[in-house]
Amino acid sequence: MTSVPANKQQASADPSRPTVVISGDGDRLALAGALEIVTLAEARNSLKKWLKLGPSRSLDIAGLDSLDTPGALFLCGLRDKGVKLTGIRAEHQALLGLIGGLDLKPLPKVKPVSRWRQLVIQLGKGADDAGHDAIAIITFVGRAASWTGNALIHPDCLRPASISRHVAETGIQALPIIGLMAIMIAIVIGYQGVAQLRPYGGEDFTINLVAVSVLREMGVLITSIMVAGRSGSAFTAEIGVMKTREEVDALKVMGIEPMQVLVVPRLIALVITLPLLTFFADIMGLIGGAAIAQFLLDVSPTQYLTRLPHVVDGSDLFVGLFKAPVFAFFIAIIGCMHGLRVSGSAESVGRETTRAVVKSIFLVIVLDAFFSILFEKIGI
């Protein structure tokens, strides 16, 4: 018979690293060193070919200096395969006896759940999660409204420096992207309007379409979605990182309410900036409508400005500006709420930021649909 090599790996340069040595020839081998979890793979690979030999095999483990539970499980497995263990020390005998007395039956296979039951389970879980989220949002809205009202009643509680910083970050720095998006949306609406109305000879009504769409719906909607993705996610990430660094807990220890320091300034700042951004988006959208009217309809900017008062009135502008602070309130609420939900890991920050953006955009669209129906019913 061929002999089994003593050890396939050379001893590590680190003398503190445990090693296992296999020596012997034929069906009788000796195991020395440390049979632990770090050397178990090495021992298993060295004995793989030896285990395929005849039934009369023995393994002397008198030279083992160290044996842990995974090593004992491995030796018990060898014994179950017919390998005779010799030279067992007294301290190792107790561990082997304990492991050998265990009922190591494999776990029963879990019965697969049918697809229709999975669908029902997912629907039920989704409904339950939606209910809990709705309750959490309502609770957080109440807390935020209470602290904001208290800050407005007692101006000493306001933090002007923090509010002004958030106004600059959520408003002034967002002007370029908001203006560009408003112009592009107006151009897209104008192109599609001309393409659909020209076969009927009504391409002149494209100006009406662009102006009314931008002022009533698209200006505030696109601006709110952009702010939700830009500023709402920033709120969640900033507060979430503070949670991971335990800065929020430090505020509580110092007797400072996180709602007053972290939520109220962001809420007030966004309620201020979103209506202003919406008005800016309306102006830029009308400029985009003037450009498309000049390019496709040969309507000069002077004629365009002359026609606008006959197309839209103050109610159209009011509808868009009325929605803006409501959208801003809920965007800030969702962003701050999910930031305070971060559990302490980088993965949690990313997960809560994603949820905040998705939930904010969904809520903005739902509220916009509600306002559209409401204003139509009351004739505005």
C-alpha cells in the first residue's frame, strides 16, 4: 500500500498557529498536533484517499495535543465509517463520548409552499406593512406638527442658522436642475401638443396646453419629485449617519430633543423653499413654452406674452403654489422619519434612504391626484 504523506502543507511561519501532522503507512496512521477547526480541512483532505482503503483501518490519536468540538465530530464520523480509534486520551474520551451520544439526524426537509399560498402571504404581509407605515407616518406627522407649532409659538426655540443652511441646500443649490427640468418638460409637452393638434388645425392651442399644464400640474409635480429625490434622500442620509455614529443618542443624553434639532429646521426650510422652487419652475416652464411656440408656431415672445393672460389666470398659479407647501411637508416628514429609523449600519442607511425616496414620490403623486379631483369638484 502507498503511504499517506505526513502533511501536505508546511508549518506556518507563525509558531502560534496550530498544525496537524499525519504519519504512518498503509491502513494504520497516527494523528498528532491540534485537530481544531482551523486544521480540520487540512486533516480531511489528507485522509480522503486513505478512507477509500480496506475496512481494517486504525487511527492512533495519542499524539493529539488539542481537540475541539468540530475535530471530535470529524473523529466520530471516521469511527462510524469503520475506522478504529486507538490511543484515546482521557480528556479526549469525555468529549468523544459526548459527541457520540448526540442524535445527529439531518433536519427534515421543509415542505415547499405552493405559489398561490406564497402570493397570499406576500399580499397579507404587504397590507400589514402598509398599515404599520400609515400609522407610523400619522404618528410622526403629529409629533412633527407639535414641535413645529411649539417652535413657531416660541421663536427662541427656532434655529435660524440651521434653517438658513437647509434653505440654501434645498433651494438655492437646486435652482439649476429645477430650471432645466422645467424647460425640458415644457418643450416635451409643446412638441407632443403640436404633433397631436396639428392634424385638426388646432396647433395654436399648444400654448394653452403648455401654460395650463405647467402652472397647474407639471411645475409643482416635477419640482416635488426632484426635491424628494434630492433633498428628501439627503435628510434621510444625514440623520441616518448621525444615528450610526450615536450622535442622536448623545443629543438625548444631553437633554436635547432630536425632533427639535433635526426635524423642525429641515421641515420649515423645505416648506419655505418648495413653493419658491415651484414658482421658479413655472417661470422657466413658460419660457420653455415661449421657445417652442417661436420654433414650431412662429409665435414671437411678445405675442406669446400677450396671449398668456387670456389662457391662464391667477387660479392656475394658485393651484400649483397651494400644493407645494403640502408636498414639502410630507417630503420632509418622510425623509426625517426614515432617517431616525436607521438601525446603525451602512446597509440600513441605504435601505432607509431608498424607502424614503420611493415613499415620498408615491405620496406626492397620490396627493396630486387628490388635489386634482378636489379642485375640479370645487371649480378652481
